[in-house]
Amino acid sequence: MTKKGRRTTRSAVSVVILLAVAVWSLSPLAWLVITSFKPLGTEYRIPVEYWPENPTLENYRTVIGERFRIQRSVFNSFVVSTGSMIGTLVLATLSAYAIARLRFAFRFHTLYALQIAGMIPPIVVIAPTFVLMRTLGLIRTYWAMIIPNMVYSVPLASFLIASYFANVPFELEDAAKIDGAGTLRTITQVILPIAAPGIFSAGVLAFLGSWGEFMLANTVSIGSAAVETVPVAILSFSRAFELQWSWVAAGTVVALLPIIVAVMVLQRTIVRGLAGGAVK
């Protein structure tokens, strides 16, 4: 086989593999959307309907209506995710600056320890987290979800931001100090603009992680509809109405729609931010 033929074969194999991964990954989402348009009760039909005979929007009217008001839970998820993202970026930026720009003993060991801490499964610490939040009087509040989600997201965010900070020439920082800029001004006006893609990507990951988080939210909300995030709300009304899967599917689609739109719009910026620190 010629070199051109081998190249063509490799390209064809790559395309087939990518298509297989795409089908495997997107099939559950496609089935979820299809189920959300099925009239109530028809999702249980045998043989299975791969497309409803009479598509309906009634499921969407139900989940956003007075009975469920899924939009309230979407708002709660937005508040929790935004608060977690902001807190994560503040803490991660400070830790990343210290690790990447300051000279002190065991600074790389600090980064390693931070990453090891980030590998601990949240389920391992859910019980002490609940006890701590209860002791602080934060149960059934946004803070009971924001603070732990910040802690969960800081290790990865610190790593991403530190990789950008490490590639900023020290001469720029020295020049700013010679011009009379203090440390805070140097960080905000010199270093942060250069590291903006990495910080943005870290913020997006922190937001998405908080948006889809279920276990902590279910534990600390304790059935309070006022602070329920979307995953907990979907579980609550699916239990209350004996697992009507058409309603569950519609609620899940409503919850996923803002995230899908945001990722589609910002995907290039996210990828550039994730890859930039590694290739500079």
C-alpha cells in the first residue's frame, strides 16, 4: 500500500471511530428528547416507539407549570453554579499565583497535594460535609451547596490557571514593578489578562460541575423546594408522581438546554483555554 493509501486508510478509520463515539455519546440525549415528546403513558409501550405517533408539548407545559415550576429549580442551579464559579476562580487564582509565581519551599509539593485532594470522591466526604454545614447553620441554603462545590472545583482550576501563570515571562512582572505597580495591580493588569483564556475555561468547568452536581444538593437541601437545584427537583417530582418518564425527560431537557447552548457558543474559547497552557 502506498503512503497516500495508508494516510487515507488512517483518516477513514479515525472518522469511523469518531462517528461511533458520537453515536454512543449522543444516543441517550436523543432518546431523552424523543421521550419528552411522547404523550403520557406511551413511553411504556411494547414494541418500543422510536418516534411518537402523536408528538406533544404537554410534558413541557406540565414541568414549567404550577405543579412543578422547573424554572425555579433552574434559577436555583444558576445561583449555586455562579456562586461556586466566582468563589472557585478567586481561590484558584490566588493559589495558582502563589504556586507559579512565588518562590517558596515545597511549592510543587503543594500543587501535587492539591491535586491528590481533588481526586478524593465527594461521596467519601459527604457525611462530614453535611455535619459541618449543619453546625454552621447553613442547611437548606444556597451556601451549603456553594461552599463545598468551590472546594471540589479548586484543585483542577488551580492546575489550569497555574499552567498559564507559569508561562508569563517574569520580565513583564519586573517591568510593572519598576513602573511603580504594586503586587495587586501587577496581577490584575498584567498577569490576569494574559491568563484570561485559562481562567475562563476553569470558570466554565467549575460552573458545569456545580450545575450537574446531585449528591451534595440532595443531602443539604433536605426536600426544601426553595433551594432545590435541577437534579434534585427532577428526582422529587419523579418520585411524587410515580416515575412518569415523559415528565422526567421534559424536565431534563429544559435543564440541559441552557448548558448545551452555552457550550455550543463558547466551545472554541473553552478548547483554546484548556489547550493553551500546555502548548505555549
